[in-house]
Amino acid sequence: MLGEPGSALGEAAVEGLTFGFGYGLSERTPFTLDGVPEAYPTAQTGVGGARRSCQKYNPATRRCLRYVQTSGVRGSGFNLTPVDLTRPIGAAFLQEIGLKYHMMNVFEAYREALKRRGGDLGQGLEEHSSKELLLEPFRSENISSAWVYVPLGLLTGFVVWDYTSQMRHGLTPTQPLNTRSNGLIAFNQTILYPFGSGAPEEMFYRGFIQNEAYFATGSPALSVAASTAAFTFSHSPEGYLTAAISGTYLGALAYLDHGKLGKGITLHFWSVVVLGVETFLLVKKSQAYVSTSPLGISAALTF
């Protein structure tokens, strides 16, 4: 549409190859928008007087998608020889790259089309390049904004409470992983997913969908609602409520900042870092962990 078929084919090739190859490495039912393989290392939770082991865990949303009921103390039944899960972890990596590269390309093409058309830019349009937007979380003017550090501080406090609560009440054991698998999980949770969630998702949901909804409705409230709905329903059902809350806040922040995405990207990025650190620590701690507590308390936020 922009008259650049060469660029379009190049972008499509990268998107298709990374996502497609990752999909080919995966065993999953059903497929989720986050592209998380079935065999991605699992987490755990404890509920009431019984314990539920998470059979399928979605690291992109930090939610359990399928539980298996267990009872009593577990751990002795595990083979303590560490296993290698490079394949599903690598599949998640490739799918994340393909999906989020596509989101960035959509926004870049949309912005270029608006510029060529001229005239009204809707709620406002982010001018920084994709490379610059990826570095927004490290800009001091974003980090020092109360719009960023206040909600980030609240989230960090919640995560500390959630982690200590789960550790205090015990963990359901999971199969030990080898050093390479644990290292790849740490990379995905604390580096890949923050970079994949911050700039790409803000560009796509708040920069593209929200701005286009503003053109269609002329209403800031309706445009924020539209981007929030798209953001929410791209996550797993267990994370709808918290995704809706965070999506509404990030949408309002983009509108109030006249379409600039820096603060939203910064908040989104560091929130996923905090949640990713907790996720990795819980997954690591639960490997062949033996618990004697009958009660576990767990809560989660989705960004």
C-alpha cells in the first residue's frame, strides 16, 4: 500500500520465519495469541486446603492456563536428574520475536501512511523511531515521571508481597531443569519479554489501534476503550481483569501525552521486568521443591 513491496516482503519473511519456525517447534492446544508452547517450564500455585499444580503456564501473561489437582506432600516422585527444555523455550523466543516485530511494522507503516496523507493526526502521533522507542525505558525523564514510578512502585510492592506469601506457604514441586534451560528462562522473562511487551505492544495498541479508533469515534474515552479491549482479549482469560486495568491506564496516558508513547513504554517495560523476575524465581524455587504447607496464597497481574 505504501509502494514499497521490497520492504514489505522483507518484513513478512522475518515475521513468518521466526514465528513459523517457533510454531513448528511447539506442541500446543489451543494456540494462544502470546504464542506460548505447551511444554514451556511450569509454575505452581496453592489454593485452599488442596494444592493445584500448573500444567500449562503462560510466561507472557504470567498466568496458569491449565491446572492439575494434587494432594499431600510431593517431591519424592520426581526424577531429580535435570532435564533440558531448550526446544520449547526456544520456540517461545522465536514466536515472541515474530509477533512483536509484526506489531512494530504495523505501527511504522501506519505512521508513514498518516504522514503521507497529511492533515489531522488524531490523538497525536509518536515521532521517535522503533530503535529509539525500544530505549525509552532507560530515559531519565520517563523514569522520573510520577505517571511511571508511582504505579511501578505499587506493582513492585504487590510482587514482593505475592512472592513472600507463596514462599511462606510453600511451593508445589516441579521437574528440575538443567543450567542452560534455567538460563534461557531467565533471559526470556527478564530481557526478551520486557522488550517484547514495552515498545511493540504500546506502538500497536496505543499508537495504532487507539489512534485509529479516535479517528473513527472522535471520543478519547471510546478510543481508549477500543485499544484496551484489543489489549485485554489478546491475553489469556485468567488475566482479563488486570489487563483491562493496565490497558486503560496506559491508554489514558498515551492520550494525555498527545500520542507520545515514552512513559507508557517505560511503565510497561519495567512492570514486565518486575513480574518476570518473580516468575523466574518461583519457577526456579519450585524445581523439586518439597512443601509441607496445606495453604498457598497467590495473585497475579497482567501487563
